[in-house]
Amino acid sequence: MPGQTDDQILQLFREGKQQDAFRLLMNSYQERIYWQIRRIVITHEDADDILQNTLIKVWKGLPKFKGNSKLYTWIFRIASNETFTFLEKNKKQLDQVEISDCYQFTGSNSDHVDGEFIQEQLEKALRTIPEKQRMVFHLKYFEDMKYTEISEVVGTSVGALKANYHLAVKKIEEFLKSN
């Protein structure tokens, strides 16, 4: 259970067992945070760098964590901020990564190729929408988070999130219909 894990991490940290706390934090959240970052920046190298920066900031900030939100929500917010800072700093457009370079569509009727083609189209569609809409869509669609949870992570009202999600879905649908 995430709540128990959060309590264990914080307890270990308070008891001075930093290595154990860090190990548990990594085992509990590293992969999940990595994939959330990766869906936004696409490339492994960038996601790995951002994850490392995120974990450093989490570790340095852990003594100041007040518990006003879930630990995961707090960590994800740091990861989100790091991701957007990275994108702004590098002026990196997701268009630089061509998913089609990663996949070779052979024209065969296999489910595997169809799945890759669908994934490719969805990722292309996601690259056409603004970063904030992409994040809201990702959290709602892929992570199945509630709007109230997303609100804590993104720092936006539930109404604005619903509007962002609706706009993202519309834009993705339009992209998929036209391609």
C-alpha cells in the first residue's frame, strides 16, 4: 500500500536510516516517475537525466516535507517541475524525436505491428498538444488519477483540469481522424 510505504520511508528517514529510506523510495517510485517523465520528453536519456535531478531534489527536500499531500503527489510535482524546466531550458520540441524512426511499419496484418502503429499515432498526436494538456491527459488517461489528485500535482483548479483534458481529447481525436 502506498500510504504504508510513504509512512515507512518517512519513519526510516526520521530514524536516521537514510540508506534504507532511499532504497525504499527508489523501489517504490523510481520506475513510475521515470515513465511519467518519459511520456512527456520521449527519449530515455532525457528522462533519465530528469529522473536523477528529481530524485536529488526529493532527497534534499524530504526533511521539509510537511505531509500536506501524499508523498507520491509531492514527488510527482517535483518531477513535473523538473520536466518543464528541462523543456524550457533546452527549448526542446518533442518533434525532434520521430517515433517512426523507432518503428518500421511493414504493412503486415499482425497484432504486434498494429499495436505499434496505434502507439506511434497516439504519441504523434500527444506531441501536437501543449505541455500542460499533455500532462493532464497523461495523468487522467494513463495513470487513471482523479481530478482532485491531478489538481494537487499540477496546482490548478479541477475545473481548469477538466477543460484541459477535454481540449486534449478533442485535439487528439482530430489528429487521429486526419491521419
